[in-house]
Amino acid sequence: QGETVVAVLPGETATLKPSGGERVVFLTDGRQYIIFDRLVFDAINVGINVIKITYGSDESTSAHHIRIQNSELRNSLSQGILINGTGGGGGNELLNNNIHHNGRNGDSNHSHGMYWSGPKNAIIRGNNVHDNIGYGIQIQYNTGVNTIVEQNWVHHNGGGGMVIISDQQNIVVRNNIVSNNSAVGLNYGRGVSNSNAA
């Protein structure tokens, strides 16, 4: 499968900052094998999230195998990145991103740096997730499968550091630093193996 790469050259910068709309990037309906690299996603002018990835039970029409790396996600009214759906939509990766100052609406229950419902064969690695109104990282509700959450620094978030609950299956959480969050540091439930610094 060929990949589509949206990136700038090393040492260059590019900011995606729409003047309106609901999101900076919205991926659904069969968007697959896309890499975003070394970009700034600024949601200061949009109405909901920085990035949303939506998938359904049909793998052929779901958004999957999306990688966002070495990028900055900032200034949303709600989530920094929202990934949700059921069944399909596997293989997404968030690598080495700076995700911060999301949740300008002040709703700490629904405005997180990263909200992922039901990750499947996913990787969340090396992200700096900080100064978001809600949790830094939340994985909840739909069951996640075979996902790795590692080497992230999750700090100074208003709702807490990291929550991974709702009967996950083989979610490995390791070598993360979770510090200086306003509420709970790390909250995890069944199906999660945990080895972290708090």
C-alpha cells in the first residue's frame, strides 16, 4: 500500500491555521495510509477540534493507518485530537508530537489533549502532552486492542494526566512520565499493563 506524505523539509515550518470551520483536519470515509510530518496544526479560529479521525465497522471505508508525527497540535476549543469509532480503523500512530493548550471552552470533562475511543493496533509514543483543560491522554468507552502507549510526557493538564479504562484488551502503558497534573495522574482499568513514572 502506498503512502501519502504531507510534510515540510527538515528545518522548515508550515502552519495549518484555517480562518473558520470545525477542525483543522478531518479524516473519514476511507482516508488511509497518510503521514503528517513536521507541521503545526493551529485551531485558534475553528469551532471544535484540531484533528478528528473517524472510523466505522467496515475497514475498507474507515480512516486508518494515519500517522501524525513531529508536529504541534494547539489551541482548540475542545480536543487536541479526537479519534473515535467502532470495529475498524486500526493502525493509527501519534509519534513525537507537542499537544498543548487545547480546551479553550473550559470543559475539563470533554476537552482533552488526546481522546481515543477504541484504538486498534495503535501506537502513542514520544508525545509531549501538556496544558490541556481536561486529561492529557484519555482512552475510554469502545474497547481498545493491541495498543502501545509509551515514552510520553504528560504534564500540567487540568483534568488529570492519563486515563485508560472501559475493559481494554492488551493495552501496554510503559515508560511514560506523568507529572504535575491537577487531578489524577494515571487511572487505568482491566486489560492494561502498566509500568510508568508518576
